[in-house]
Amino acid sequence: MRSIPLTFCAAAVAAATLVPASAALADSPAGHGDGRSRATLTITPASATPGAEVDLRVEGCKGKEARGSSDAFVTEARFSPAADRGALFAEARIRSDAEPGDYDVRVVCKDSAHTEVSGALTVVHRGRPMPVAPVRAGGGGTAVLADKAAQQDGPGTAHAVTGLALAAVAAVAVALRSVRRRRPASD
């Protein structure tokens, strides 16, 4: 009998704990934004290499202009109205000397409230493979043999003798064939 009131008390405590948390999550804006505005910032791609360009999109600004800044950008990003209504768009180039890591991106909307929104960008370095020797491609397993053959000085005496012998055999075969054609057929 005592377990029923205890179960109800535990359920009430759990509900009291979860309801304010879910209400707070429902009030927060989607995406990267601060709690003061409904503006959101989308950075595409979220991780980029130095020298690459990223697309920045802000939704929820009341004005038609915004400015974005980050330590990763070459210059300040200037937003203008996007093709679809209600959004602002900008492109930013990552500095070529940017170190790998996470960088904050801060955008200030040029509206009456000077709405601020922030997000994060990750700069990554991808190593480029550098060839250390000529590529051994083609021929399947013959690539190793072709490489060894290319390192020789050229045909030697054995190759010359073999070539001359084959040429002599071909000349004799042609001579015999022509002799057979010239003989008249006997009745």
C-alpha cells in the first residue's frame, strides 16, 4: 500500500524536473543562435581547409544587410538578401595560414535590434599526397619488369644476332616461295 504514494511522488518529481527543461528547449531557437533572437546561422561546409570558401546563411534578420566576422576569414563577410525571401547570404574565404581548429563566427544583422547570431567553423588540414618517384602504372605485374628493362643500355650483341638470324630465315622463306610460283606446272 505504501508503494503507490511513493510511486506517485517519484513521478511528480520526475515530471517537475523534465517539464521546465523541455520548455526551455522549446523556447530556444533552432540551429546556432543566441537566446535573444530567432536568427539562425548556417555554415556550409562546417569544416573547410585553408584557402577554401564557405557559404554563410542567416535566417531571421529583420534587415537586409549583415556583417560576419571570424579569425578564420580573410576579410569581413558582407551579407545581402538571398534568392529566397527572409534569408541573407554571404561567402567567406578561409585564410591560407589558418591553423587547424574551431573558430567562432559572429554575425551582426543591420536591423533596429542589431540582432547577433554566432556559430562555429572547423578548419582542417588535409595532407596532399606528393609523389616520391615516377608512377609505376599500367601493365599489371609488368611494371617492375618494364622499369628494369628501361634501366639497361639498349640491345646487346645477342639481340643483334637474333635479329639477323630471323631476317635471314624470312629472306629464305620469301625466296623459296617465289621460286615455287615461277615453275610451270608439269602435265
